[in-house]
Amino acid sequence: MNRLEFVRSEIDAILLSQENVDERGKGYVHLYGVAQNCTLLALKRGLDVELCTIIGLLHDIYTYKFKYIKEHASLGATEAGNLLRKLDLFTDDEIKIMKTAISNHSDKKKKQDKYSELLKDADVLQNSLYNADINIKHKKRLKKTYKDLGIKPKKIKFEK
Ligand SMILES: [Fe+2]
């Protein structure tokens, strides 16, 4: 089992513990969706694919583990750091990169380090891909991410 799969088992255990089936489903879609977007953007931007995928899987850990959204980015960074240290598979430098990205991810208007930016972009992209007809926040960031991926989106309108 590689390191990613160890992290996946931990996050799956948190998601499976969600009693509300709706929330559990949304959790899987969002965390796995963001993780895959992170993988894609890491490949595109030449960043560490493994770390980026893990950042995506863990980024909302606090929200799903404690059902608490306020300040979930900074609280989640600490929680993710504890989990990653417990696994004893990652270096201090790797944990620092992942914790920083998770801690910064709610601040979508600011431009920060490459891993933080990748996570913010992946998060916004997942929300837009969940339902492309929904009026999403952070359009400027989304437009930049589409451009980065070589996509020129047309205006989308689904049938009612
Ligand atoms: Fe998120």
C-alpha cells in the first residue's frame, strides 16, 4: 500500500462515520473530487502529485470529522498534521507543505504559495463541476484555472 492509500483509509473512516447518508455522499463527492482536481492540476503545474492529492483528500477534514465549518481551514490544518504525524510516513517538510495549503484554502481572494493556490483552484473547480449551471463564487479564480487547463468554457445553461 502506498502512502496515499493509508491516508485514503483514514479519510474513508471519517466519511463512513457520517450518520447522515446525504452528508456522507456529499463528503465523498467533494473530497474525492477536489483530490482528483488536485492531481490534475499538479500534473499540469509540475508539483508533487502525491502531496497534492493528499492535500485535496484532507482539506475539509475538520468539517467532516467535527461537523464544524467555521475556521475549518486552520483547525483542519492542525487535524491533518496530527493524522499525518500519526501515520509516520511523511517528512516534516512534507507535512508543513500540506498543513500550509489546508490552512490557507478558505482565503480564496489572496494569492499564496503554489500548493495553497492549487488547493484553492481545485476546490473552486470541484464546486463548479458538481453542477456547472450553479452560479458559483470566485469566478475570476475559476476562469484562470480553466485557462490554465486550456479550456474556454461557453456560457452554460441546463434545462429546468
Ligand atoms: Fe472544500
